[in-house]
Amino acid sequence: MIIDKTILMGLGIVVGIYLLYKLLFNRSKIDNDYQRIYNKVLTSEEYKVKGQYNK
């Protein structure tokens, strides 16, 4: 009985660590996509506003 609880707790911890790992690395990918689109909007002629200063 005690061994079963220990195994279940161990599996729960492993699954929890895995989910945190996936969550953190998915955030990184979202941030990279956001940064790429943000830079495209800032530097693209397509999104340039009339009277915008050239940088």
C-alpha cells in the first residue's frame, strides 16, 4: 500500500515537471513569433503610416 502511494506520488511529480517544462518552452516559441511579427510591423513599408518619421 505504501509502495503504491510512493509510486503514484513519483509519477505525479514527473508528470508535473514535464508539464512545467512544456509550458515554459511553449512560451518561448510564442515570444519569438510575437517578436518576429512585431519587428515586421515596425519596419515594413506595408504598415507605414503617413507622416511617420523614418528611423
